Amino acid sequence: MSTHRIGMLVPSSNLTMETELPRMMSTRTTVHPEDDFTFHTSRMRMKSVTPEELKAMNAQTARATSELADANLDVVATACLVAIMAQGPKYHLEAEQEIRETLQEYNQQAPVVSSAGALIKGARALGASRIAIMTPYMKPLTKLVADYIEDFGIEVVDALSFEVADNLEVARLDPTDLERKWKQLNTANADAIVVSACVQMPSLSAVSKVEAASGLPAFSASTATAYEILSSLGLSTNIPGFGHLLSDEHAKQKSAERPSVATLAC
């Protein structure tokens, strides 16, 4: 059995990513028992999802990364999508580079992923050029998220904001509500549905149900991050029960296409 050490940078008020990511990786062992995962987290202060607190949280990236460096991690993921996207176009590339450089200061070379970049890559992996999204954010922040996504050539055809500013309250939202609220989205021209464009809003139980009900591929910031972590480790992305992006069918398709697919700079 191979053990893979996953590092996470999360907001201090995070309650969800540290449960959803281990849940997905634990489920993965049912089809890939040869792999095991451990999880190591560093926190950055943030309680309210406001532009000011998000910017202040990003300023803690180097410090939080340094506290992970001695664990000899196999991959590091920064897991707060809106904190990245609220800083302007392509900011996740800058944030990922800051983490790499900090790790290098401690002689570490682990690959780095971000939930913001993972969402973009997840849409592209599904061949989705038009998506509909649900977010817990206030409408101005949802607009920033939509603009960020569209800067990568992916049209956000509709967005639904639940307007919850307190990050702890976001974690308490009922994921079963997503199974009916997606119907408020105009998905007529969508190629896929982002069930939760936020790693703090619980969504795992809803992804496959929304996918089945809508007839469209469904994914979330959380499932996209898991997909990108596994891809960065060179492992199969098959995790049953969490939508097409993490399905065996998609993993096999990805494997078959790999030789002819160009690397995407996102």
C-alpha cells in the first residue's frame, strides 16, 4: 500500500473541506485499496466572507505554508475558492506560485493545487464551456466568481447566490437543499452544473443526485479539488458516487486521451 500525504491550507473557520476530502479519499479505497491518504492542515484566520477578510487571509499564505513544510507532503492544496477568485483574474496562479516558492525555501517540491484552479480544470475536463453555478456568497462576491471563471473562456450562464456571509453558517447549510434549489437555475444552455462553488458549503451528497435529476454533469469545488489532487499525484481519479468527473468512465476516458491532450496553463 502507498501512503500519500495531502496538505491543506484552509480558513480558520473551515468545517467542511477537512471532512469532505477525507470522505472522498476513503471512498476511493473501495476501488483502489492500494492507496492510502493522510491529511495535514494549516489554518488562516477568516470568519466572515467579506473582501477585507479574504484579502487578509491570503496575506497569511506563506506563514501557513511554512507550517506544513516539515511534513514532507506529496501535494499541497489551498482550499478557499472565493478568497482566490475575489483577488482578480488568474490570481490562483500567483497564489500557487507563492506556495511553491515557500515550500522550496524548506527544500520541498510537492505539487500545488488550488480549489479555484481546480474548478476551472474540472469544467474543462468535462468539456463544459457553459456552466450554471450555486454559491453561498453575497451577490457581489458571486459576480466576482463568475467573472473569474469567464476570464478563462467558460461562460457562466446563470448563478444562484444564497447570500450567507458568516463562514460558519455556510458550513451549516443543508446539502439536501441543493437537490431542489438547482431547479432555480436556468440550465437550458448549460453544459454542466456547479453544485457548490465553495469548499465550505456542503455538497457531496447532492452532486450525483443533481446530476441524475438534471441530466447534466454536476461537480463542486470540493470534487474538483479531489480530482486535481489525484491528477497531480498521477493516480486514478475514480471515486464512485460523486458525479461523472470522479467516475470510472471519465477516469478511463482521461487515461485513453492523455497522450494527445496538451497541458493547460490554468
